[in-house]
Amino acid sequence: MKYLVVLLVVVGVAWLLLRTRSRDRVRRAPPGPQAKAREVVACRHCGVHLPRDESVADATGSYCSHEHRIAGPRPP
């Protein structure tokens, strides 16, 4: 009977140690690279917001498509 108690104590201590080590590994993981924020503009014709590098721009502003650039800004 005393061997069973000793065995349970040893198993319990081993389980606690392994659990603590696995938690530390998760906490110490370095953060991954973060995506850079992209500037967002609104289409002057329809108001849709899109990244500046995907927009079509001319002297009057940014547009979501070539057709809206040709149509020009929407009157207020």
C-alpha cells in the first residue's frame, strides 16, 4: 500500500513539472511578424474605401476603378 502512495506522489509531481514547462514554452514563444498598416482612401465617385496602392489616381483624387475615374467625382 505504501508503494502505491509513493507512486501516486511521484506521478503527481512529474505531471505538475511537465505542465509548468509546457506553459513556459508557450509564454516564451517570440511574436510573429506583424503586417504593416496600409493607407486607405475613399473613391471620389462612390465612396468605397480601398488601399491606396490598389486605387486609380489622377489630379482630382483616388478612385476604385478606371470607369469611376472617367466619370469623375460625384456632385455633393
